[in-house]
Amino acid sequence: MNEYDLYRCKFIKIKGNFIVGRSIFDNKLYYIKINKYSKKFKIGTDNYFYATKKEKGIILKKTILSVVDYNKVINEKNDL
């Protein structure tokens, strides 16, 4: 089973293939990969979503989130 976490971010800007977002709770910066689930996000708004997390970089670490389908996460949790 994959590890999904719930995030809530305010979307700041688009940078390449990523949306840069800042966490509402701990003010941490995230790079959200643009895919079919995240393309609906609008700059200047905030939203919550389930995502997988990956750390990238040796010196300048970036946290990259890949948004997943909400229904997929709920179905997997119900199957437990």
C-alpha cells in the first residue's frame, strides 16, 4: 500500500512543471507536480489534497508532492 498524506497549501506561483505552495499549518514550502489532479488548482487560493511525498536534492532540499485521486485514497483506506 502507498503512503498518502493530507496536505493543505496556499498556491503561490507556477514554476516549470510544478506549482509552488506553502503549507497553511507549518509554513513549509512544497513543489506540487502538475498532473491531472492538480491542474485545477488556482494561484492565490488554498486547497487540501492527498499526495505522496518525495525529498529531492542534497544541499538545497525540495519536497515534491504528487497529488493523487481522493477516491482512490478513500477506497484503499476502506479496504483495510
